[in-house]
Amino acid sequence: MVLSGRRHSVPPVRRFVPLAIAIALTVGCLPVAARLTFNSGGDGWIESGSPAWKEFTVIADRFGRPDGFVVGIFSADVLAPAVRSWQATLEQRVGALVGVRKAKDAGDHPVRSLLTEQDVEITSLGPEPVALLPVDHSALAARRRQQVLEHPLYAGLLIARDGRATAILIDIERGLDDRAVQDLYARLRAALAATPPPAGVATVIGGLPVQQQAINAAVVADQRLTVPISILIHTCLLVLILRRLLMVLVPLASIASSLVWTYAIVAVTGRPLDAILGLIPPLVMGVAVSAGLHLVYAFASERVVGNPDPLAGARRRVALPLLLAALTTALGVLGLYLGPVPAVRQFAPYAAAGVLLAALAPYLWLWALAPWIDVGASQRLIASAFGLRLGARMSAIATWCLRHPWPVLGSVAALIAISVFSLGRLGSDANFVAALSGDDPVRQAHARLDRELTGTLALDLLIDLGRMPTADDLDALRLVTAQARGDATIPYCIGLGDLTAYVDGRARAAGKPLDRAGLVDDLRLGAGAVWRQFVTSGLGGKPDTALRVIARQRDGSVHANAAGAERIRVAAQGAFPGAAVVAASAGQLLKEVSDRMIPSAVRSVLLPLPVIALLLLLALRSLRLALLAMPVAALPLLFTYALLPPLGWPVDIGVSMIACIALGIIMDDSVHMAFALGGRRQHGTAPATGVAIGPVLLCACLAMAGSFLACMFGAFSYTRHFGILLALAFIIGLVVNLTVAPAVFALLGGRATPAKEAP
């Protein structure tokens, strides 16, 4: 009766003030959050200044960025006059696009194709450049057609040997950021749409920038699907658990507010939402629901015992564990600042801010809705299947483990041994195209380019001789390119040795054999445009001292492609012992990222631990309880990562992030369990017991797991792995907290606190 009288004594207008404030704080941030933009985050995958990046820039300084676009053209006969005429129109439009590299001289072709490339003709004066194809796009004689299809410089790169596919290679300007590359990609697609091909001709666009945009599109599409699914999962769980609309609204409204606030912060700082920042919503939603459930249960308990100010009582009851949980979660997420790539480091502060906002939002909405939550609803929640009955069962399990610690700890020791053995087989890798769904058009386009024409990823080798190349260097260079062509990752490779062999063969066929010793000089002086494709300035800037080997690699395993590039580098170094050799490939860039994933995951977990340990010690005021919480929070991570080898999943960028995210959230449960086991009194409230804390831990675990399991419906496999493993970590964390925590507590000298019925 006291509660009822107090509730009705509040003036009706004043009851709406907190609600109006909560709504205003959320809706007022919507216009700011709506300014959020999306971007591929392609630059965020690469660590600029790394050894591979420096080698990448060596090639870019001399030949333009090797991460441009590839346009594949497929037809029954790509050499037909109608196809070539249409292609010429398309190339003219493409070359004029903003962002496409502009030619330095008449022999420089930023848009390369059969129409722009030159052949070498043997005259009385020696080799001279000629157009590879007639400029009037007339029909080719059978002999000339066969020469083009079998041309050693272009077959397998710009033309398929069966004449059914050809390629246009597009160089992009240096210094273009993600947004500029994204805009160029859009303009390129518009140019293709504005230049419809003849009947029977199909086109696709590939290349590293296309991969990045495909990842961006997949993440945006996943968010549009998984965020509503996650909200639906939360709604169903909350309705099942809490049963009353007003109680359900507290965590649901907290989700909306925390997401809006987090997105507003991202928008205010000018950051676009990329593939990594796209992982924030399930984290924020899970934390908001978990904190909301703890507060609602505490509020209901205070209502039932007749506290005249249940809101203040609820805050006192959970303030310390929730504060500690929020801080440890934020610190764990901030550990990602030591992550393997810039995109992960940029994720860390926004995710930490989102965690803190998600922990604060339930306080706001409970304050706003508390006047309408009556004692009857509170009693029904405490007495429900997710109240006393479930709490009694969970308390019985925890009590048994507390009284029989050795069987529990023995089983855990066996699981730890198995997990450590499994971790020895753990590996890291990244294949971004394979991470897309099988029906993704970009994945299909890259597969077709790799299968029918050439590799979609550039691989360039620079061999700085320190002097002008001579005929004596050609045999060694041919051995290098021959070895490269035999590599499983490389469908195409060419070098100066292949050019000279081709020219020498044409000269002999024309009855005008060339002097082998003078052939290199003849090419340099007589066919300069072709020469500049294969010889460039050295690392010190001295002209014409470096040999270039041009190769292409298929999309696939980062480690496989990097190993292929390294094999060519080793072969070149062996063939030219005194030369400086530089290899540049996307595989090497991403392998550096891949190699840092596991060490970064370990480091990003270990470094925040001292701060978390200090927070635990200060908050719990018990070394024993602090020692309890730390290993209990770490075990679920060990067991989760041990599942990767049996699943056949490598540590990718998403998987490398789960340790930091899970650490803080699992620590949340560990903190609440430590308070429960310690039986501590907080501000005069009754000791927390398994009966009281069990239902909240289970419901919070279900909410967190449900939040991330929504990622299963995404098309991007990295996101799916991220969500599935985090959900598993939370479930394992609940089991560990319910069983191992009491056993460890007993080992540390604790004793059972008698289970006490929640009031």
C-alpha cells in the first residue's frame, strides 16, 4: 500500500518529464546520426609504412598504383571488328574519368588493352614499334589473328588464347583515398552502362578496389538484415523473460538510444562506417540489454521488498558491479587499439564509447518508465520461471560445484590440455573474395577473370642491377620468369627476356637476324615505349638500371599468394646475387596483416589485464575474489579459440577481435558471480545469492548470444564467424561462471553462502 500511495502521489505531469527527457535525448541525436556515411575502409586494411607497403610504393612511383581496375570482356570473338570498335569508345570514356591516371607521354598507357599496346616490327634499321592492332578496327587476317592470340607479351594477360576474353587494365591516380576510389568505381560502372556492348558481349569489373567495395556493400547489406533480426531476437527473448511491456521497453529503448548516440559520435568525428565499424551494433545492443536486465531485476526486487524508493535501491544494488562491468568491457574493447590493422585500431575508441553509452542508457530509461512499473508486475517477474524457480536450479548447480570442487577442476584441467593442443594448430589467413557469398557478383566476376583470362591481382618484381642491363642478363631473367610461370598462384608472367626472345624470333623469321649483344640497345633506342614496360630507374633513381617482371596472381589465400611472391623474389635474388630485389603484391600486404592477427589478439588481451585486475581489486576489496574473476573470464576465450581448428576456420580480422570484446563482457558475469559468492553487502542490501543472480546471468547471456547470433544471417563470412564465436564465448562463459567459479572459490578458501530466497 505504501508503494501504491507513493506512485499515485506523483503529479501526473511530473511523471511524464523523465520520459520526455529520454525521448528528447534520443530523437535529438537522430539528425546527427543520419549524417553517417559508408565507405569501404580499404586503406584501413593496410598498415602504411610497413615493409611490404614500402615495396608497394616503389612500384607505384615507377609504373603507377598496381591496385587498379580490371575490365573483362567476354564474347565468342573479342577480336571481331564490332567488338573492337565498341571497346575503343569505352576506353576513350574510361580514360577521361577523374581518378584515372593520366599519360605522361605518348608511349604511356594508363588504360591498357590490345588497342593501346604495341608490337615490334623488324626493319632494316632494327626493331621499331608498331600498333598491335589496326587503328581502323578492320578484320584481321588469319595469320595476324594467330599472332595476337599467341603473342608472348599479351596472351594470358590482355587476350585469352582462345579469343573469347580480353582485358582492359586501368591505372588509378596515386593519392586517391577510399572515398575517391569508391567514386571512381561508380563512374567506371556508369561509363560501362552508358556504353552498351554489342549483342553477345558481356563485361565484368575486377581488381583490389572492387574487392574493397564488395566488402563494403556486403557489410552494409548485412547490417540492414542483421540489426533488425537482432532487435527481433531481443524482443522475443525479453517478452519471454520479462512478460510486461514496460519492463521490456527498458532494454529495448536502451538499444535504440545507445545505437543512435554511438552512430552520432561516429558521424560527428567524420568517420565513415566501414566493414570493421559495422561490427559495433551487436556489441552495443548486447551490452544495453544485459545492463537493462540487471537493472530491471534489481528494480523488481526492490519493489517487492517494499522499498519506498525502488529506483534508488536498484541503482545502489547494481551500481558497483555494473560500473565495474562497463569499465572492464570498455577496457577490453580498447585493447583492440593494439590490433593488427588501422581499421581495428579505429574501431576501439568508438566501440568503447558505445559500450559506456549502452551501459548508461538503461539507467535513463528505467528512470523514465519506473513510475508505471507496479508492484504486481515486479512480483510476477521475481516468481516467474525466469525468477525464483530458475534461480533455485542454478543455485543448486553452483552449490554442488562449491562443495565438490575437485571433479569440476579436474574436468576443466583436461579441457585446458585439449584446448592448448588444439591452439597449436591455429593459423591465420585472409581471402576477402572467398569471404563474400557464393552468388556475389564481384566474387563471380573475379572467378571468371581468374579462370578465363588472367589473375586479378598484380604482382611486380623489380631487380635493380645498379647498371644498364645487357644481353648476358637475359638468360638468367628467363629462368626467373619461367619459374614464376610454373608457380600455382601465377597464371601470367613476362619480362625483358621474353621480349628479346620474341623480337629475336621475329627477326630470324624475317631473315634479318639481330646481333644478340646489341639487341638490348636496339630495343631501348628503337622501341622505347615497349622497353619502358620492362626497364625502369633503380632504387637510387639512376635511369634504366632496374628490370621489371610483370605478373598476375589469382584471388585466393593471402598466405599462398605471398608465398608465391616470395618464391619469385628468392629466385630473382639467386639469379642476380648482387642486385637489390623488390617484390610488390597485395598478397604480401595482407599477409603482414594476417601474421599480426594472433600476436595482436594475445597482446590486446594481456595489456589491459593489469588495469582490469586493479579495478577488480579496488571494487571487490578482496584479493581472493579478484583472483577468482580473472581466470574465470579467461577460460571461455581459451575454449572458444580452441574450436577454430576443428571448425577449419583461420583467425581472420573479425575473429582476431573477439578476445577483447568477449573478455570485458564475460568479466561482467564474473564480477556479478564474485559478488554473489562473496555474499557481500552493498549499501545495506541483502547478500547476493545464486537464487538472485542466476536468472539475470542466464538472461543476459541469452541476450548477448542472441545479439551476435544474428550475424549468422549475414553474407560476409568474417561477420558470421565473428558473431558465432562471440555467441559461443558468452555461452561458455555462463557455464564457466556457474561451475568453475564456485569450484575455484572453494579452492581459494571460500565457503558456501546459504541460498536465500529472493524477497
